[in-house]
Amino acid sequence: MRIGSSSSSSSGSINDMNNSSDTIAIHTLWFVAQHLIENANIIGAIRCLSSLLPDSNDLFTSNNNNSNQILLLQQQQHLKSTTTAPPSLVTKPSLNHLEESITRIKLAELLIEHTTNFHETRYHLEKAAMVLDESSVESIELLCKISSYLIDLFYQANVLNLSKQWIKKGIKYSLLEANIFVKENQPSLAFQSIDNAIKVLPIMTQQPNMVTSGFTSNDQYDPMTLLYFNAIKIHFSLLYWDYSRIDSSLQTSLGLFNDINYRLIQYNNSKRNGNNSNNTNQQQQQKEIEYLFKSIFQQNSTNLFSSLSNQSLNRYDLLFRDAMISKEKMTIYFNLLYILYLMRIGEFKAMEEKLLKLRESIVQHSNWISMDTRPPNPIFSFTDGSPDFEGKYLDCLYYLFLSIYLRTVGQYKQSINELSTCLFLLNGQLESLVASADQQSQLDIGKKKSSSKKGGATKTIIHNSTSIKSILRMIFISYENIFYSQISIMDLDSSLTTIKQIQLLISNYPTLYVDIGENTLYTLSSIYLQSISQYQLSNDFIHFALTKSSRFDTQILSIIRLVISTILLNNFERVIINDESEQIIKEYLLPLETHPQLLFRTSFLLLDAIISIHKYNTKMDGSLNRIKQELQECLNTLNKSFNNSQMIINVLCTLASLYLPFKDRVANIDVSVQTLLNTSLSLCTISEDLLSTIGTLQLKSAMSTTNQYLDSNNNGQPIENVQEIFNQLNYYNQKRFDLLQRNQQSAIEYFQSIYPSQQMNK
């Protein structure tokens, strides 16, 4: 036993040493090749890279989970005759799949840039794709790059069928790649694949000029597919927080929508006036509707259109229905993206119109589907479920976006109602899908259906169903947004229950929420603890949230809440001595002063003003005019576009606190402060925001204690009933005290139970 163990250990050590030496040799040759390129020795670089490659196809096996099977034997023979490695006494290093693929891509890049060797370039790119595993995260970026090169290569060689195949693959790889680049916060190669695909579209349809508006019968391009590409570009831009591409894509899409609508209207008019039209016009209109919907993404499009000439006009009616469904799907998709874009940049005043259009499109989409019992064949689907499931899924998306809009304008209870409806529909669909999938899995293995908890889902079922994963993600987001409204009206019982529901989702399905789960849980915990005056514990949780932030938006929001937490702790000594909060603002929030996302801009202006007010009041530093300008700019932005009720209340109260020290020195300033606080109190009353109401009344009571709080035009009588202000303040303070007494202890015990002890020594 001892001898065997020693032998095995020795063998393992030798293998490790060999692998290490191979890796060193491979990277050394890559470096040498790059050095040769920089010295213009292209042939030497090609020979250097070729010396790494195996002579046979042994590395490619059926276990690579790869669908690329177009490598030709002739190309292998051609390659052997042209790229034979120089004789060497040294054994070639052993390449793994990734290393071989990278080497072949490097070779292909040299051949593309410095030669016209189409066949050898194609060989290396296709072989590089073949050895990669499509299910591997590490391979996706390489596959995107390969597809980009091959699309361009076949496009230049006028091999349109292969271009079309690689467009499909490129889009698939790009979509898979999106999640990777979102997490890494770097630009994606996905845009290259989409742009190349858009460039190829007019050639694929035998039309040299691509137009985006003003349809004529000679225009031959695929507007529906081009529209889909633009939607993906906008979606990716939102995923990468890159708003520079969106406006141009939206303008292009508007022209495409006009073209599609024109074609559909022309076809419909031709159908209605068919008896008065000659056969030539009818055939032309049929050709247009056929071409409109001949998308490279449509399933079974080849079989459908190959037999159209033998079908009756009813077949074209069905095709027209599918075209209308596709148009409505694209309209829904663009409205969803547009609303998400408006939410991101804070243009909430423009959201109301888009929400109405979204609702109309969802209704029209449902109406077109219900017109015929035969299943539709649209350009794409939002889910992998039935049309009925897709309709309910779209309804849930609408309720979710509507609730976010209602919350921003201070209608918290209505927002909660919309989200409750959304959660009811989502949970119903989840139970139905899980039961159906569970039953199908039991039928597949020939066993009786096993019992499962209501709403439960096994890991296998979730892994195999995109619809279930989408619903679980939306349930998580719905709970997160319902919490914000619940805590705003100090519904402590419900908001704590919501946090527990989120924790349960994370524990049951951790892989579904790896990007947002813990960050969201700790952020909501911090907000709750602030509401019950547990500021130190709240500060700890927001630190934990920041360590779990993997996305740009969650990082910035965590930083904003960290500054707020420091302010709530009244820890201005640290601000003055260590400049912690001020340093955070300068390093992280100051660059966002001109950011298109208005939440970031207004948060920076407000927080910087609050810190500056303290410094000004303590006679340390700060310019009164600059503070006023920041708050005025923030308020102007809110009034013009943002329309965030909570932020407006905060700015009004901050302005009032800025003017408070001057109440005895500046004439008529009481009237200005009164106007600010009355406006704030009105917004608090509408939204039923308890904490903001208390804060506003505290400022009003501070003003009412001075003799200056009198109306000089009314014989020195008080502007408001001072006693009434104190009574209101006492009432709301007592209400808050009762809530804390009922919930504080149990809440603290719960949050201590989920306190990440391993991070205490941060």
C-alpha cells in the first residue's frame, strides 16, 4: 500500500510538472510570435504559432458539446501541405482546447490581416470553434470573436448561406456572452456580431442598398429581423449601462416600424379591395407580406414559404396574422426597453405615456393570438411556454413597471396593490409550470408522480425551464420593489415579512440570484434598520451590501446609502477629521454629476449639499451660494424630469434647514421656509410617508418657536396655529413609537441571526 501510494503520488507530480512546462512553453511561443509581429516578421510569427498545433484532429471529440460540423477533409490536407511545422528535437507541448483555439485565432488574425488565404483562415477559425465547448463560460468570448470573423469572412467572399448560419450562431453566442460582460463591467464583443449581422442583411436579400424609411416595392431587406437586431443592441446597451448607442438605435427602429406598418397596411388594403385589383397587384402585395415576414429567426420559415404558391389566400391571412403578432411583440419589446431606459435615466414623467402604449400593445397582441385556434409562428417569443402563459407573463411585466412608476410619484399603497396582483399571477404560473414539468419528468422516467411541496421546484426542473427561472427572478424583483413601498409607509410587519421571503428565495435558489441576491438582502436590511433607529447595525449591513455588489448600479447605490448611513449616525466628527463621507462623494459620486442616470446626479447634489451645510453651520468651510445652487439644480431636475416624490421631499427639507439659521436676520425668510415645508408636508400626506412627515413637522416646529414666525400683514398674528403643529408632531411621534415598540425587538433578533459574522472584522 505504501509503495503504491508513493508511485501514484510520484506520477501525479510528474504530470503536474509536465502541465506546468507545457503552459510555460505555450505562452513563451505566443510571446515570441507577438515579438516577431512587432518586428514585421509575419512569416516567422505564422510558423511559430503553427509549430504549436497538433498534426491530427485528435483533440476534437464528440464530448465537446459543440454543433459546428463543417470542417472538410480537403482543408486538412491543404493545411498539412502549407503549414508543416519545422522539424524539431523537442516534443510539442500539449494544448488544451482553449489554448488550441486561442492559437488558431491568432493564426487566423494574421492570415486575415496580411494574406488573402481564405481557405486556411476559414480552416483555423472553424477548427477553433469546433474544439471549444459551447456550455463553457470560458469559451463564449472566443466563440463570439470567431463568429464575428467568420461572418465578415463569408460576407467578403459572397458565401451568403454560411454567413446566415454564422449570424445565427453569433447572436446565440452574443446573448450567452452578455451575462459575462455585465458582471465584468466591460464592453462586449456582442455588438460586433450584431453590427456584422446588420451589415450582411441587405446582401442576404439581394439588395445592395438598405433603407430604414420610405418603403417602395423595390426595397428588398428584412425589416423585422433588422428591427430585432436593433432591439438586441438597445437591450445590450442597457445591460452594459452604455446609453450612447440607444438614441441612434431608437431612431433607426422608428423608421423600421414605419416601414413595417406601411407594408402591413398596403397588404390589408389589397386584401379588402381584392375584387377590384388585378392579379399583378395582388401578387405584388402577397410578395411584400411574404418578404416582410421572411426572417432568419422564424422557426420553420423555409417549409412555410416554399409551399406558399400552392396555398389559398387563407394561408396568406394566417401569415398576415403572424406578421401582426410579430409586430405587436416587437412593439411590446421596444416599449419595455424604452420604459427601462426612462427608469434608468430618471425620466419618470415620460413613463406614463409609454406605460399606456405598453398596455395597448399587450392587449392587441392577445387579440391577434385569439383570432385563430392554430398556433402562431412569430419572429420570437418572450417565453418558452404557451401563448396563454406568455400573455400572463407580459401582464406581470406591465404590473411591475407600473408599480415602480407609482412608487416614484409617491403612490405607495397603489404600488403595493399592483405588485400584489403581479405576485399572485406569478405564483399561480409557477405552481402550474412546476406541476406540469414534474409530471412530465415522471412520465419520462416511467415512475409515479412524486409528491412535492406547493410551489416547490427541484433543481433539475428549474435548470431545464427558462420560463420557471424567469418567473422566479421576477418574483424576487417584485418582492424587492414591494418592500420599498412598505417601508416608506412604515408598514414594519409586512416589510420584515418581505425581507424573509427574499431570504427564503435566495436560500432555495442561490444560483438564480448570484448577481443580486445577497446585495439586495443586506441593502433592504439596512433600510429597515434605519427605519427603527438602529443606525449602527444599519451601517454594518450596508457595508456588507457593498462587499457583495458586483454590478455598477448596485455598487453606486450602496455607496450612496453608505453616505446616508454616515449622516444618520450624526458622525460628522469622522467627516471632518477623516473626510470619509466627503472623500466617498468626491471619488465615487462626483464623476456622476453629469451622468444620464438622474438618480445618481440628484443624489450627488443632495448629499454634497447636506455635508456642506454642516460644514457651513460649524463655520469650518463651505459656500452658501454653492449649496443653494446645488439644491436648486437638484430641484429643477426633479421638477423637469425625475419627479421622484421622496427625493423632492428631501430637497425641500434640506433647503428649509439651510435657511433656518437666518430666520432672525433676513426679512420675510419665514414665508419662504413655510412654503417649502408646506409643499413637503403635502407630499408626505399624499404618500403617507411617516418618517418624512415627522421630519417636516420637526422643522415647522423649530420655525414656530421664534418670534419672527409672525405675519407682519396680519397684526403680528402667527402664520399657522403653533399648537396644532406640536399636536401633529406628537401624534406622529407616538405612532412611530408604538410601531417600534411592537416590532423593534423581534426585528433586531432576526437581523442579528442573519448577520454575516465572517465579515465582522472588515
